Amino acid sequence: MNPLVTNVIIMLVMMQISRRLDMEDPTIVFYVRILYCSSIFITWVVYQLTRRKIVAKNDLTTIKYVTPGNSFLGEKEKLEVTTVRDYDLKDIDGSIKSIYTGLAMMGFMHLYMKYTNPLFMQIISPVKGAFENNQVKIHLFGKPAVGDLKRPFNAGGMMAAFSSNAVKTDKKSVADAERAGNGGFKKDN
Amino acid sequence: MEPESCCYIVGETHSVRSPALTRTIDLKQSPPVIMSSYLEALSKHMEAVNDLNAYYNSLSYEQLKAMTFLERVQAYNWTFELFAFAVLAIVIGSFAYGNAANKSRAKKFFTPMSEYLKNDLNFARVGFRTADGTVLPYMVQHANTWLSTFATGRSAIDSVSVRAHLLPRNNPMSMLMDFVVGLAFPSLVNNDSNEYCEVIVKPNGIYVATENSKINTNAQELLASKFKFITSIVNKSFMSDARDKNYFLSLTLTSENNTLSEEYVYMSELNQLNTFIMHYAKGKDVNEILQKATKFLQFISFTDLPVDRPLSAAEWEAKQEPRVIIRSNFPTSQFEIDLLKEITSLVVEVVDNFTRDLVNKTPDLLITAEFQKKAKHLRTQELSKIVKEAKEAEAEELKEKRQDAERQRIRQLRKTGEQEKIDRKMKEKRERRMRNKQKQRM
């Protein structure tokens, strides 16, 4: 099933369960905290294991693709030349960083704003997200990097489906971008 | 989503609201209250600081006057002042430590590098001579963060300049800010904020076999015609970064080759130039050196085009200069210093051999007439692209200026009341036209 659909279903189910829970009960809050921390820990371990595998494989195959520039800043298309290893590491590091960001946000909401509900809602989605992550699928579950798992990955989500700003990998786009001379623009620092 | 559901639960399922929950709902519903809660927390801390001396402040003037100096000193709570002194001491300490650390790094690298340029690569002059006659092996600028040395006076090479940038260790707060901003907005961080080292070797087109040999007279001609090409060996970890920061690299084709170590790629304007460095590094095992430098070297590039993209034809002409750029991390260990010496020596060897072949007119020259034609074509195309963009930018600027002038004129007319007359005339004209049109229809 589509991860977006399952996310919505999980969210609705969790909302229904959370209605039946007394979030002021210290025992329930304690168990919610334990569940949330365990979920974050499992997610972190999964990503770290994947990261280790990427480093161990050290796949230095070169990949080239063209990324769309930021239209708000008037940027042109940009050629990205990287290795499979660096691409995967950038991707997995982004996922690990998102754990820390989520943790900081939840910490603020729970510890400072005193909400317990968001903590409860976030018990399943980080682990689910980790197991649906392309890098985890390739490196931990050994799935071949073809089809949807072919690098560079296309951005998922509903917005991506309507967006024309997709990553280009065709020979012509890459060849055009390679000799475009779009480097060395001075930045005003 | 979550805060809403939280409020809903509170409102629906609990008949008795706790003070904590009521506060939470209020905070969520009105953002200014959240802001005031931060200010409240801040004012609490400030109050706590003021309360440190509550006893001292409660003493009347007469009581204080009755006390001896020592008694007054003892009655006063010095905690805040001690804290402020501690912060100052940390700032001064970190400044001194940072300066000393950068000085030590600079000395550790530049002293042996200068000696190597003088003694091993046979440059006649190395370093900088000051007004009082002393020779400095290297220069430091901007609180020991920018370092450079210079060498000149050698066959085939006009000069070698070694530039390095170190982190501002004397200002840990700026380093921390750079790090934090870099985490959230990587594009905002300065290109040169990291530590790096750059060795720039400029050829001069002159080759002399011995000290008494005659100097070739066609040096300028050779430089202008035979050194106009781009070929590089780039570490795979820096491919996108190097292309992004260096204009000349963004004009090249990226290709892998079996002749090159797996960790590197060629970036040349034509694939036939890929073998250039290997070809002229006679007697040196390039791959062996590259293999040792996988975690250190970023790229070696032969180029005549600038690092920054030129914005006009004049800038394009002014910035063209044949040179070789070795860019690496800043060498911190003896191994890395030796490695950089080896890479510099390799580049000097390549320039030496290439210049010798050019001067001696060796038949197996890689830079052929056909290649020169292609290189010229690429440069002509790029120049026309830059000229076109410059013209567009100029036209845009002119348009903006005209619009500004027009706005200024209208503002002036409004001030004098002329605009109202013009508007009235225009309105009458429109109405007359409308009436004429209606008459025609009738």
C-alpha cells in the first residue's frame, strides 16, 4: 500500500486511541514517553546500521543528474556529479538529522508546552519511515537499486506528483548542464 | 494537527481542567501570549540576578555608612560579577589559545614548505622581504586565518603561491554561529569558511636546460597559444563542490578512466586532454601519489580561465591566466605536508616537461593545432554567452532607471498639480471617443 495512505490510516487510528487515553495520568504519560523514546532509538539504530553498510560498501560509481534551480532565487539548473557512496551518505545523514529535529520539536512541545498527544502520535511513524526509507531498503534489506530505488531517487509525496521540478537524468540534459558554465558565481557574503 | 487534537481532547473529555492544561490552551490560542511567556521567563531570570543582592540593597544609606569597607565588600554578593569575569576570562583565553593554535599550524606547514620550494624545487626567491631587509617565510593576515607564501625565479615557472585558510579559532562564537547557520541554511555559509590550502603554479613558457643556456624568445607566444586548456584530476568526494565553486571546472566533461585511480575523475574540456598530467609526469607514479592523497587532495587543475565567472568581456579578458591549481585540505600532519610537497613537485615536473617539449618542438605534443581550434571555439562561445548576459543585465538596469525616472516625473507633476490637468484631459479624451463610438453605432 502507498506509504501516504498508510500514514493517514495510522494517524486516524492513533487519534482515536489517544481520545480514549487519559493524557494527564502520570502512568500513561510515562509509558507514552517510553514508547516514543524506544521508537526513536529503533529508528536511529536502523539508520546507523544502514550508514555503516554504505561506508563499508564504499561504492565509488559516479552518478550525474540535473537538479532544478530555486525558481524564487532565479537559479539555473545545476549538474550534480557525485558517487553512489556520497549520494547515499547525504541521503541517510538527512534522515538522521530529521530524527534530531523531530526530537527537539517533540521535546519542546512535551516538556515546555506540556503536550503529550504529539508524543503519542509520533510513536509509529518514525519506525515506519525508517523501514520505508530507500537507503534502508537497498542496504539493509538487500533490494536491488532499480525502478523506484534507482538513484537519484525521485522526491515522494503528493506535491512531487504535481511538480515539474523533477531531477533529470537523461543524457541530453546532463550533457547540456555539464558544459553550461554555471559554476563560480560570486556570493555576496 | 497535534496541538488541535490535544485541545479537542482536553475540551471534550475532561470536565475538570488543570491549571497547567488551561495555560497550554491559552498559549496555543494566542501567539502573543507565547511571546509574553518567554519575556516572563527572561524577567524571572533578571529578577533572580537582582535578588542576589537583595540583602545589600535593603541596607539603608546610614547602615552602609556605618560599615567599614571590608564589611561592605562582605555584605555584597559578588556572584554575578564573578560570573562576568569568568566569561571574560573564557573569551580572552579562547582568543589567546586560538591565535596560538593557528600560529603553530601555520609555522608547522609553511616553514618546511618554504624550505622545500627553495632547496628542492630550486626557486631563487622564496618568501617576502620586509623594509628592514629581513625575509619572512610566509605572511599572516586577518588574525592568523589567512596565510600565504610566494616563490619565484625558476625555469618554466613564473611563480608559485601557496595560500591557506584556517578556521578563526580565536573567535569560537563565530565558528559556532557558522556551524549552527550551516546546519539550517547551508547555502548561507561562506565558501571560504572551511580550512583549505591552495598552491598556484604559474608557468612562464621559458625553458633553460642549464644556468648558462639561452632563454627562448617565444615564451609569451607559447603562453598565449599552448597553455589555453583545462584539464583536471578531481577527487570524487569534491566533484560537485569543485564544479560549483570554480567556473573553469563547470565547463569541463567529467569522465572516469581505467588509467586513473578509482577515487578520482578527469575533468577536461576535451577527453583527449585526460592523459595530459600522466603523459608529462614522466618518471613519477601519479596514481601512487593520488592514492595516498585520497582523503587530502581535492583537485589538480591546469587552466587558463578564472575561478569566478566573469560578468563582462573586459573581465573575461583581464582574468585569463594560464596556471595550475592544487587545492587540498590544510595539511596538519607531517605525512600530509610531505604529500603536498610531493604533489607540488609532480605539478612542477609536468610544467617543466611540457614547457621543454614546447620549446624543443617535440613531435608528440598533446596540444595540437586541431585541439587549439576546439579550445578557441569553446572560449569564443563562452565569451559570446557572457557578452549576451551582460547586455541583458545592462538593458534590465536601463529599463529600471527609465521606470524610476518616469515615477519621479509623475511624482513631480503631482506636486505641482500638472498631473491632475493631464488626467482630466485624458479623461475628457476617453469620454469624447466613447461618445463618437456610440454615435457611429447609432
